[in-house]
Amino acid sequence: MTQQTSTAVTVGEELPPFVRETGLENWNRYAAVNDEFVPIHMDDEAGKAAGYPSALGMGNLQWSYLHNVVRDWLGDRGRIVQISCQFRNPNLKGQVVSARGVVEQVTEEAGVVTAQLRVWTETQDGAKLAPGTATVVLD
Amino acid sequence: MRTNVSDAMRGALGNLLTRRTSYPVAESDIRKWALAVYWPQRPPRAFLDASRAPEDFNPFAWAVATTESTGRLAADANAADRTELLAGVPGPGLQFQLNGGLETEYGAPIRPGDVITSENRLDSYSEREGKLGLMLFTVTEDTWTNQDDVVVKRSRMTLIRY
């Protein structure tokens, strides 16, 4: 059965954005926990040699930001069961990146309420970096 | 028709790339991960208390307890032919690579003390012409289970090479 709303989640609901100004302070911390000390993520010259105007952030950190925006919105109401994204554009130094999401569908099957979301990260100019989808199951 | 997918590469579909076992997950691993991905704000209390790890947590960073592979464990983790080296066949020899995307389904959460096993296999190849020439799309599928053989996650990653 498909329904437009549940007691907890509404179709069309926008998630509060998860916003970070990005640069070496974020990337170095992420490299330190994920052992991701790749030159293009640490050094502007390496980024330029690869054709970019600066060093660029890790796709894996965009991936984490997508989880953060969904998790922060969901709280204790349920759990993330699926996330996907494509890495379309590089996260460059100094960009303000917002992870965002919107609820696209809410279904209930055998008492289990599931919400399908569209999620993405974007720059302050609205350029999409990592568009994708997420699915959450509500408790 | 022009292709970068050799018969040997096609024959390697389904091959194990790596099977890795993590060291037991420590509370501080979870805490530091959460602090890094939420920085400069504080992460949710559950992660500071390390009652469970964030879904995106990687227990294989820095060191693993055991690793095995069908082929040769590549010395350079960023080598463009790394997938095929691990699969035990010659690679396409392309120069550039990008992470095209990820798709993950989650099961049981990771908790302190868990020992996670990752089994990563070569799933598929496809090709299409792009602005930068013939693009090779390689999909690998990675399944993580915990010490109770419960699935933690299944991920499909698309590597783009040209």
C-alpha cells in the first residue's frame, strides 16, 4: 500500500541541510581516519597537475555527508537501509557544501513504514556534486 | 568493435578480489571517525559513546588482520589496473580512473569489539563512448559480515577508467 504521509514522515518534506565549508581542515581529518593520504586531496599542485584549480575533497567524505544529513533528520525514528550516489563533480577547496534531501515516497507494507528519499550534495552555487537516493525504515 | 575488455578480463568476472578481516573495532575508532566526518560540529552522542558506528565507518583503514586475493596484492593501492591485478588477470592499461559511484544496503550495525570480514568480487564490465574517449565501467561488489556471520552491508562500487 502506498500512502502520502505517515505519522512521522511526509512526502515532499525537505531535510535540514548538513552544511560544511570544505578544505584541508576537513579533508586532513578524514584522511587521518580513512588512511586516504592521496596527493590530490592534500596538495594544490597535485590537484592542478590533475586538471583542477586546487586540491579536491574525497568522494568518500561526500558519501559520509550524505549519511549525516539523513541520520540527523531521522534521529531515533528509524534506520538507514540504503544509500547510493554518483560522484559527478569535484569538491574544490573553499566550497561551501550542503548535503540535502527530500522525501519522495512513503510506503507501508505489513506494518513496516519505508521512506524513499532523493539526496545530494551541492556547492554554494547550486552545482550538484553527488546526487543519489536513500531509503529509511521507520520504527 | 574497439574494446578495452579482454577475454581474460571477461573470464575473471566473479573472481574474488580481496577477502579481508578487520582487527576488533575499538571505541576510539568509532569516536574518531564520527569526529572527523562531523567536524567542526560535534557528532551525535551515540557515536561519542561508541554504542554503534556510523553506517559509513570503515574498519579496514590503516591496517587489516588478514588479507587474501585471487591474484597479486597490488603494492600501489591507486594503480589503475589494481582491480585486474587482484583478480589475477592482466589489466586494460588505462591511465585515468574515477570513482563513479556507490550503492550500499545496510544490515546489522557495527559495534565495538566486532570483527568484520569483507569479501570483494569483480561483478561486471561495460563500456561507452564519452567526451574523454572510450570509458570502461567496472562494478565490484563488497559484502561485509560480522563475527556472527550477519551481513553488515553490501556495496556496489563503479570505477570509471579511460
